[in-house]
Amino acid sequence: MEKLITLTVNPALDVYTTVEKLEPEKKLRCTPSSKDAGGGGVNVSRVLKRLGHDARTIYTRGGYTGEIFGELLKKENISQDPVEVKNDLRQNFAVSETSTGNIFRFGFPGAELEEDAYNRILQKLENIEGAKFLVASGSLPPGAPKNFYTRVARVAKEQGLKLIMDTSGDALCEALKEGAFLIKPNSEELQDIIGKKASNNEEQKELLREVLEKFPVEAIVLSQGPDGAFLATRKGINHFPAPKVEFVSSIGAGDSMVAGIVSRLCKGKSLEDAVLYGLSCGSATIKSPGTELLKKEDVEELYAKLVERVKQES
């Protein structure tokens, strides 16, 4: 029985290429493009597959881009459970400038979904049996009900699923009223939740405490990029460093971190261990070019070094 479910309401077909230099008014000669199935929960499923897990991947799919998307996931042996919709699945575009190493990312909003699509997503979640974790990740399409993730959180609670949520804005703020097992905001998203700014780590810790006091959330993993992450629970707040790697591309790093966390939790490991593994997964993707995701051997090497580093520093 599947232990892991991922949900992506607004997936994207990720297109990536490189060019020597971006210049206005010129026809730019790009390298052949690569295409990957993307979007929060979809990326989590793809990383989980590389880590040895099989996650049931619920996502919306429509149009010719949806067909390409489904074929890409099929090639990776991802367990798909699509919700068929009328409009084309959106595309995102990223280009690396080889002369500077800069990456430019262009994200499109996606088409509006018919109201029935949201109901069909919830029906799929209501019929889940035997699963342990639900990862709801990514943005919502234009026109989506602001309380949709709140409804997802409610269904997760009814189904006994531990909800891991990685989204932002009003969708996250509304869903927190219903609660979640774990959320993974960055510093800006944390400030949006509380409506206050934090200028240093101590102030961020105070914001984390406020979230735990205000909302029924068991754990918060505050991502700080190369500076690591805070893990906040009602037992306390701990900081964990990130592995040191050469930066190549951050695309998919956050989703990789979430996948690493849920991978370890699924194996019964502690939250602390899960965060260390998640940081290792994020860093392994950061050292991968373009839209490429991590390699498991890189994760294991980074994780072993990180565990040893934390032991020495403690």
C-alpha cells in the first residue's frame, strides 16, 4: 500500500535551454531544449522515486502539454493519478546564460480550472486508503478558491493523513487555520503568515513561536537557503547547517528538500534526521545543472558528511 501521496494543482511543463548571452532585439541562438515534468508535488514524487519510494502523484492534466507531461512521468515510472481538465497544462521556461552563469526563470500562471476539477481532486483524497503522508505543494491556478488548501487540510485530517504543505500567500495562510503536520516556508513566507518582519535569527525564532501558538501545526522547517534551516516544534527551535556545495541551479531544490524530509519520516526517522536529509537533498539538486534533479549517490555522500559535521559542532 502506498504510504506517500503528492498533490499538484498547478503543474508545469518545464522547458530549459542555454544561451551565451541574453541581449535585447537580437535573435538568440539557444542549445537544444530539455523538457521535464514540474510543479511542487510532481517534483517531490520524482525525487522520492530516485530515493527509492513510490508516491501516488495526483495532479491536473489537460491539452497537448498535458500529454507530453504524462509521457515524461511515465518514462520515470511515476505512479500517476491525474485529474483530467479542459485547458492546456502550463509551461515554465528557464535559460542559463553561459557567459555569466546566471539563470533566468519565467513562470506562467496557468489556466483557470473548472470548479468541478477541484471537487474531483478532493474526491480522490477522500478515497485514499492506507497512506501515511500527503504532500500538498505548489501554487494554485488563477481563480482557484482561496480556501482550497484549507479543504485539502480538512480532508487530510479526516483521512488520518499527515499533511506536509509547501505553498505560499493567501492559500497557505487560510490552510493554516485548519492545520498541518509540517510546513516549509522561507523567511518571506513566514513573515507573510504573521504579518511582521524579522531582521535577524532571533526575530525569526519569535515568528516561528507565534505560528506554533496561533495555528495547529506540529512542525515548521524554515528554509534559509545556503544558511541551512530552522526546525521549530513545541519542544523548541534548532538550527541545522546546509552542506557546502558549488551553486549551479536552485531549480527544484526546495521540492527536493521536502522529498528528503518525507522520505526519512516515512522510514520512521526523527524530524531532526529528516531535516538533515532534506538539506542534503536540496544541496544535491543545487549542484545539478538547469532543471535536473538530484542523484541519490550525491545525497548519501552529502548526508554522511553533514551528520558528521553536526556531531562535531554539537
